[in-house]
Amino acid sequence: MLLKSRSESDELLKMRFLNTRMELTEKEKFHYFSMEKGYEGEVKFDLLAESLQEEMYIINDMLLEINNSFFQIDSFIISQGVIHLLDIKNFQGDFYLESDKLYSVKTGREYKNPVDQLKRSTTLFRQLLQNLKLNYLVEPSVIFINSEFTLYQAPIDLPIILPTQVNRFIKDLNNTPSKLNDGHKKLAQKLISLHQTKNPFALLPKYDYEQQQKGVYCRICRSFEVSIKNNKFICE
């Protein structure tokens, strides 16, 4: 049962609008396209999760706070015996791990290690459960959703699910009997009530009204070559 659906964050929507109406720096473009790619991967996972048939609560796109520390969770799946805490990554290409750091084989660029991020989120989430006087088994996983992703030199004990394992992960969830009770329902409702709607770490470029390209643009291709025919906007 889907209790909280996913939608584009305010930060992603604003970056999308700004990218259409002004020239972003290379760093800003990288940040924006990473956000678009990430959201695309999360939606792809959501489609797979629709096949879940056992009793489970799915809560997406959560921003939580404890002791002035914020952490994001892409998806919670609450089942009878465990809370699956999922971080979904849509990286594409060949990557490798070295000294707990993640690198692109092609560019040599270092990326934030999602396993480190997940460990922090898991620790904070367990603290949150303790504050709520709740005792649940928590299983964190980084899900690499893109079928064109390869990871080299990854230790076998890392909490990661590779593209070739994603369907099996969903199948295993379906094959594990799960019956929910009022405790699970109250937990889900409490988590949703704690969701923070304002992200204090949102990164937006500096801009002003005069910088922005004015006019109506096509919502599909983002072109400003739009005309009006028969009271309808037509992309040229």
C-alpha cells in the first residue's frame, strides 16, 4: 500500500525552470542533471515496487530530522518483520571503489559514496525510532537501478543491490509473508507526520528577474519557439 507518493522536489523544479530561462555554470548544470537523473531512477524503482503483493506500506521521498540533523530517505518499505530503508541511485557507466571512495572509470571524477550516506541515514533513523520508543529491525540498502551501471572492486558485504539483483530483491519481498497490524500503521503515520517540507540544504544558483529569458516555452522540449494557433500553443 502506497502511503506517500513521490514528486519532484521544489529544488528540482526550480533548477528545471532556471535551466530553461538562464545559462547555468558547468557546476550548476552538473548538479541539475544529477537531480534529474536521480529522480528518473526513483520513479523507475517505484514502477517495480507496484508489483509488491504482500502486506507492506511504502513511503517515498522522506526528509526527516533528529537533534538538528537532517537526512533523506528515498523509500521506506515497512513489512511485518523489517523496515527496508532504501537509497536509490541511477548512476550510469563503469565505477569502482577504492579506499571507500567511489570513482568513475571514464572520467576519474570522485562521487559521494552512497554507502557512507546510507550509514549516516540509518544511524539517525535508528535514533529516531529510539526516541519514539519503537523497536523494529532496519535493513538499509543502496539500490543501483540503472541496467548500464557496473561497479568494480566492491566488497561482498556492502549493503548494495546491483542492477542484476533488483528484480530478485522485489521477488524476495513478494515471497516473504507479511501481515501488518495497528503498530505498523501507527509507525507509518508517525513517520509521515515527521516529514520536513523545507529542505535547508537546497542549492540554487544566484539569479534575478532581469536575467531570465521571458516568454512561453514548450514543456516537452523547452524551446521558446512557440506560437498560438486556434487558441492553442504550438511548438514549432
